[in-house]
Amino acid sequence: MQMVEEGVNDIDMMGLSSREMEIINLVADGLTNQEIAVRLTISKRTVDNHVSNMFTKTGSKNRVALLNWAMDHGKICRDGFNCCTLPDSDQD
């Protein structure tokens, strides 16, 4: 899963922190909250709290709805589906 690059102000306007956006990306990769905690070296309870806060902020009731929200709002894209094509960093 790829996060769509946007400015920090765009994330702030949605009410999501950069850490929450990082967690959405890991959820989209199929990681459990425990696996996310290990990857980010934080507690599972902290991940649980972030996910719960994201549910509230986005109006999502579960992880599938959260990922749908993220795709609908251009926060993540999967294999070019439902998002813009991201340019390669070496091409000018």
C-alpha cells in the first residue's frame, strides 16, 4: 500500500495525525494491531487507541470502512486503483 503524498496541512485539516496516517498505511498492508505495534515499537494499546480515534474522526465503524474512507479521500492507493499515478522520484 502506498500513501499518497500530501502536505501536512491537508492531513491536519482532516484531523488525522501523521502517526495515524502511518497506521492507516500499515492497516492497508494487512497488519494486525499487534503487528503494527511491533513494527512501530509502540504498545498494542497505543495502536488500538489510534485506530479507535481514526474510527471516530472518519466516521468509520471498522477497518474496512476506514480503508474505504482513506481510498475515497486519496490518502492511500493500491496498485494504481482509485488514485492518481505517482511519479517516480528519479524522473524529472
